Amino acid sequence: MPKGLIHSKNDDVCVATTDVRKGEEVICAYLENPSSYILVKSEEDIPLGHKIALRDIKKGDKVLKYGRAIGEATKDIIKGEHVHVHNIKSLRWGK
């Protein structure tokens, strides 16, 4: 059963649909095609509604969600890490 949703095929993150524990294998299903998914091992605890990195993201890279850049990585983020305000800065609300 999926524990994460990917909003668009080009997204770098999936959104946790339940609390996720460190070390847990998370099925992240695509909203557009739920039978298609990516399996990601969580590198840390990730709360419901927060983002999980689907790939390694380098410092300075744009982070995509909904197929659009939502922020810029402020440090390197590895696949499976929690993606939130501690490692990205919003592009929506300024710098």
C-alpha cells in the first residue's frame, strides 16, 4: 500500500500520506497513474504531509513538486531524506 504520493512525473519529492519511520521502505505512487510507483528507503522519520526525496539533490538545485520548482536546496539532500525548511528555501516566499 502506498505511503507517499508523487504529484507529477518530474517531481523530486513524494508527500508522505502517513508518518514514516527511519529505515522504512516507502511506496510512492504517482497520482496520475497509481499503479506506477517508486520505492524509497526512508533515511529518517518523516511526518505525515512532509516530503521525501526521490533522488539525490545537490545544494543549489531546484526542488520540483507539482512539476514546478518549489524551492532551492540549501545543502545536499540524499534520496530518502526528509525535505522541508531545514534543507530547502522556498521560491514562493522570497529569499
